Amino acid sequence: MAEVDHRVSELSDTFIGSRAQTVLDSHTAAHTTRVDARLQALVLESQTAASQTAARLVEGATRIAALEAQLEALVLESQTAASQAAARLEGAARIAALEAQLRQIDAELRAVPYMSDPSLLQTTDAQGRPAIGYRGLDANSGFVGYAAFEDIFRGPQDFIRERMRPYLDLVRSHEPIVDVGCGRGEFLDLLAGEGIHATGVDLDPGMIEICRGKGHEVTVADALDYLRGVEDGSLGTVFSAQFIEHLSPADIVEYLRAAQRVLRSDGIFIAETVNPHSIQAFKTFWTDLTHRAPIFPEVAVALCRQAGFERALVVFPNGNGDLDHDCRATGEYAVVGWKGNPVERSGSHRVGKPRAVRTTIVPTSSAS
């Protein structure tokens, strides 16, 4: 009986264990099924999300490419517009420059003689229209002699003095000085103001009277006759302004040779005259009936070379330092000749440097 009970107990344990295993296996299978289903759902969800992300990336890349294309088109359009605008501006600038040149040429071609007081020779005709002329003679006008002629066509003395002031830097330490054709004495005034010893020479008694009235040391004489009587190598400077255009070609050559002879080894020769490269100055050159012929600066330099000057230089006392501008726009130039080799020093011949006064055309091609 005890054996039967033991057997029954074993069978019972086996049955119970088998049943429990079956239940466990069933639960395990069900759980595995649920897990597999969940995993499949997650995989599907992940794949869907990945597909959507990829689609969004493709869409974003497409939009970026489209924006880049639009940007490139805008940049190209902007560059084209900028080029066109630059071309228009360049064209407008060229047109403005041409218009300015035309205005300048027109003004030069229409140039009239410089007059200190244009109203002196302005009147009206019988119909009241503007005319060149005058009515009535002012008893106090003093329009007698060459000095009075200069008062009208060369300009007031203070005006001429300022135009001559740049020459002071050249003649300092080059005394004694002779101002040939000194006229009313404007340069002598400047020299006296600097305490520089100078003598004036002029053939016109009226001019000499004006200079003596200022206390200057002056002589009535023909310039060449005067220089013939000067001792060799005795002068520091031979200066003349608006003088050589009154001489014949032969006298110009003799004047330069005489000046070279009377100068010291460190002497300096200065001859200012009308600038024929300026259309306005060239046109109005003949205002002064005593002018013989305009002298181009290139010719003046060549004459200095023939006269034996060691060096020569053309300067524009009222220019701005630009050769092209000064040749076209200034009414006067000066040829400067050094008898010996000049010592380069600050301010020794920097006459053409920019100045704050009167760099535009002022026709000094009138009376000298």
C-alpha cells in the first residue's frame, strides 16, 4: 500500500509538473508572440519614420537647391545690373568730361583781351545794344602813354605783384639783380619789401617816373645798350617779365648772350613771357601792338642752350605743377637759366608748385 501511495505521488508530481510546463510554455509562447508583434510594429514604425525623414531630407535638399539656383540668378542679375550701372556711370562721366572740354575750348576761342576794368571800353550803340566803345573822355583818366595802356590791359599793380611773387624764391641770395624792362616796378616792389638790392631798366620815361616815385633805383635806357655797359660776371640775377616778346629775333639772341656774360658763375637768368600753348593767351597776344611774336617755351629753352647756360628750366609761376594743365591753362611761363651748375636746394626753383591763388587762365598776353 505504501508503495502504491508512493507511485501515485510520483505520478501526481509528474502530472502536475507537466501541466505547469504546459501552462508555462503556453504563457511563454503568448508573450513571445506579443513581443514579436510589438517588435514588428516598432520596426514598421521605425521604417515609416525613416522613410518620412528621408522624404523630408530629399524635399529639403530640393528646396535648398532651388534657393541656391535663385540666389545664383539674383547674384548674376545683380552683377549684370552693376556692370550696366557702371557702364552708364562711365559713359556719363565721359560725356561730362567731353562737355567740360567743349566748354573750355569754347571759352578759349571766345576769349577777349584782359582788361582791368572792362567797363572802360563798353558802351551801347544807337539802338541801345551792347557795343565796344566809350562815350566821353574822363579828364582824370590820364590815358596817355604806355603806362596808361598797361593800366587797362595788364592789370592793377597789386594784381601783377602777386603774380610775380613766386619768383622771389628763385632770386634770393642772387644779388645784385637787374630788372630789365621793369615797367611800373611791380617786381622791384617785391624785392624792396624783402630787402633785396635791385636796379630797374626801362626805355619808357613814364614807367621810370612811376618807379622813381616809389623810390626805386632805375635807369632810362635800351636794355641791350645797358647790358653792354655791365662788367662781365658782375650780376647775380638778370630778370625780365613780359619783355622778350617785344624784341626782334636777333635782339632776343643778343639779350640772352649778354645776360649770360654779365652773370656770375652762380648767376640766374629769368625771362617771363606769354604762354602761346594757351589758346586764350595766344589769341589775345596781339592786344599789345608792340609785341613782335610769341615765343614758345621750347624755343626759349633752345635759345638758352645756344647762349651757353649750363641748365634751363621752364616754370609756370601761377600753375598747379601739372605740366599738361599748366601748358594749356596758364597765361605766362618763365624760362630760367643757370650760368653754372645750380645747387639743388629746397625752394631754389620750385616755382611751379601748387598755389592757392589764380591757377585758372588769366590772359597776361596784353601790354607788358
